[in-house]
Amino acid sequence: MKTPLSGKSLPELTEFALELGLPAYRAKQIHSWIYAKWAKSFEEMTDLPADLRVKLEEVAQISLLKLAHMQVSKDGTRKYLF
């Protein structure tokens, strides 16, 4: 199972990077891509080496919310299920 990176704090991403044998600064780069640049894939993370992006794709995922269902009540209230 791939490790979901969305929702992880910078310290958690740092721990993840260190477990992969990466320097701590890689966690800051990944954090920036997820939370500041809203990257949807590792391929978008162009300041990471290509081989690292491939490795991340194999072991991790960037989980984005996906709309599963929307319900509109008679009064116009909308309910979303992600």
C-alpha cells in the first residue's frame, strides 16, 4: 500500500523522507509542492530528480479529494460526499 502524503505535516514528511534515505530538505520541497503549488502528481515536482519522482510514485501517493456524491435538498442546501 502506498503512503498518502496529503495531510502530513512538515515534520511527518521529514520523517518519511529520512526513512527513504533522503535528506531532510527534500521534505520541504515535497511539502511546498503539495500545499503551496497544489501538485497533483510527482511528475509535476520538477525540482526533484527524475529517479526520485519515480521512486515516490512507487511508494507514495498524493491523495486529493474526489467528489463521490452531491445531494441538493428542496430548500437548495447542498451536501457533498468526498
